[in-house]
Amino acid sequence: MFFSLYKNSFLCGVILSFALHAAKSCSFHTLQQYSLVILQIQTLLFVGFEKPSAIQQRGIVPFCKGLDVIQQAQSGTGKTATFCSGILQQLDYGLVECQALVLAPTRELAQQIEKVMRALGDYLGVKVHACVGGTSVREDQRILASGVHVVVGTPGRVFDMLRRQSLRPDNIKMFVLDEADEMLSRGFKDQVYFLRHNCLELCTLLLLCVRV
């Protein structure tokens, strides 16, 4: 019944392909883990997803399998939903520590990503915070101290939070660079390189570019 109702939805196009692969590889060990998949499916359908874009079809499953992924696509093709869905599938919601770090080149993009992550993770109870310039450093520190699952931010503020030890990399297992080409062209190369090779070397990496 469930499959017949949603056979043309984003569910069958992307999430179930991952769920079936995970089931075969014994990646899901508890009923709770299956429940998390169903909860995200409910959210995806609620916000209007009906068919996965090309980048979503190709990107979510490899990222969920722990593979480093590099993708290039134009704006408006579903890049944000690709990595947000991939992150939400892999979080341990019982551990309220930062497990995924998403970097964006601008404050506006970081805040937009935060909104998408909140919407897609609504039923899952995800805790996400945007660390960006032009906002209160103390407020960032307070929220991070209270515990979040995902941090989205600009390189300068995220680097500052790591330097102050308000953001700790110990449990971060996913590292996403959105619009990485734009970020590197804005002079963030040294900060990104430092984060990747000193704090997040063992993380799964997803790198998204708008242009080659």
C-alpha cells in the first residue's frame, strides 16, 4: 500500500534506493533507524518533492555510503536538498554533538541552507545552527554549548568557533563545501585546507560546484 501510494515520489527515486541498499548491507540494525528513514520520507513528501533531480539521483546514495563525492551543477537543480538529505540519513540523533559541518561562501547562502535543513529534518528533530559573520559570537557559543547536530556557516566564523573551542571537531563525520569554487575564489583556500587536513581529515567529503 505504501509503495503504491508513493511510487512516483522522491521516496522511490532516492530515499528507498538507499534504504534498500542499506538493508542489504546491514547498515540498519534497529527499528529506530528504519523509522528515521520513514520520517524523512514524510517530510520530503510534505514539502513537495515528487521526483529527484539528476544530481539528487546520483549524489545522495554514494554520500550516504560514506564515499567522497564531487558534483557540479547549475543553481536550482537540487544541490542543497542532495546534501541535506544525505546528512539527515547519517546523523545519530541520540548524540547531540556536531556531526556534520557545511561551509558556504556567503552568509545568505549559509542561512538558506540552515532553513532547508530544518525543513527536511523537521520530523527527525534535527538541531542545526548557522554560524555566520555579522551575528553575535556569544550567541553562537551559547547555542553550540547547548548542543547541535549540524553546523552550517561561513569559513571565517566557523574557523573562529573552532579556534575558541566552542565548536569541537571530535564527532564531525561529514564535511560539505557548497559552491566550493566560489568559496576558493573568495580567498578562503587556506582556511578550508586547514579544516580539511587538521580537523576533518577522516570525514566524508561532499564538494559541490556551480561551475567547473
